[in-house]
Amino acid sequence: MDLVTGAIGSIISKLAELLAAEYKLQAGVKQRIQSLTRELESAHAFLQEIDKVPPDQLNKQVKIWACEVREASYDMEDVVDTFLIHAKDPEPVNKNKNKLKRLKEKIGTLFSKTVALHDIANAIEEVKKKLKEIAERRQRYKIDDWVASPATPSSCIDPRIAPVYSTSASMLIGIDESKEAVIQMLSHDDMKTRVVFVLGFGGLGKTTLAKATYDQLKQNYECGAFVSVGRNPDLVKVFKDILYDLDKHNSGDIHSTQKGADLLIRQLLDFLRDKRYRLP
């Protein structure tokens, strides 16, 4: 759990200690601590939800966001610890001098404005500012949506092809000529296996072209599968996706099996033997 939530749970407890103890807090500090505690409790609850999702089903942006919160939590803990050390033993400064110095160096950005070690109010504002930036990224990249509906092997759709499934081929503009050229390359009566590569820079519509071509030609084949493959693909998942698309009736539970790549390849070959098929 700590690998995901970092030091947030510990910080919340220490902030509660600050509120409960008779420390000489500056005016308004109590309200700031309460506000910070609410922010941390919200982040902590969300990180616990992330912890319930298998790591391989988490979107990369979710992992980056969680890492930012976790790292920030350790900085926050140092801020609170620094104040507690000073508040509990304010007189013998020399005794804590080295420890305070190390803490200050470790969290230099939080004390970049020469915040005094006893100035918990300013430290809290620095922490809240950092939390706000992280929260804005959570909203900007729709982290909540990814965690609420984690990518599962059977339902994962690559973000690159999501627009394709929501756009009618008849509404696509500027690809008719390219589509017809690809169709001509594939529409031969011989039984030879044909491979057509669609190359180009990102965002040019390669996937859209492939999907439009597939939709128009699939009725001419006994079976077909449309599977998106990333730069560093999980081959086992790719083979399972292909099998699922080719034969949903008999491969409905393919993603829950523990079959390896070799066995999946043999299963694919057996299924495709003597069939006319298309795999874009």
C-alpha cells in the first residue's frame, strides 16, 4: 500500500497531532492545516482506488500522476517533521541544527523562498500549491475516468483508434483516393497472402484509413480482425485480441486463459487454415 499512497497516511496523522497539541500556531494556521488535511484525505482515498487496479491495467498517465503525488507526499512529510522537531524542542537549536539542515536541503524547493523553519503557515502554502498543480493535472488528463474504467484485456481500445469507432466511414474526408488504392492492392482473385503497409507521420490518419478499408472489404472474407498494436506490444495480448476478433463465439474467454504465445499461434493457424481472412 505504501508503494502507492506514499507518506500521505502518515502526514494526515501528523497534521492531526498539530491540531490537537498546544503548539503556538500562527493566526489562521489551524484553518490552513484543516484545508490541507482535506486535500490529502481526498488524494489518499483516490490513491487507494488506484491500488485496487492491477498495475498492467493502469494507463501510463495514471501511473505518472500517482508517482507525482507519492513523491510530493515525502516532501510534505519532511515539512511537517521539520516543524514538529522545532515545535517540540525549540530551545536547543544547535542539537537539531544538522537534522534541520539536511531536511532543508532535501526539500529545497519547498524552502526556496527562505521560509523560516518555524513558519509552518508558509510551508503549508507551498505544499498546497504543489497539491493544486498535481490536482490540475489529474483533471486535465481525466485520471478519474481511467481509474473508474481501467483497461481490461478484453475491452481495451487503443486511444489512437477510439475516434475511428465513433466516426462513420461515409463521413471521413480526404481518404477516398487512398482507400481505393489500398483496396485495389488487396482485391486480387489469387490465393496469395498479401501485406500492405500504410506509412506516415503520426496524426495523418493511417489507422482511420486502415479501418475504413477493413470495413469495406470485410464482407468479402470469411473472417477478419481489427487489432491495434503499439510500439512495444505484448504479443500474448495481441494474439488473444486477434483470436477474440476472429472467433468471438469460441474465444469469448480467451483473455482469462494462461496460454502462452506458442500455443496461441498454433490456435490461430488451426483456425485460419483454409480460410480467407483479413487482418489490418
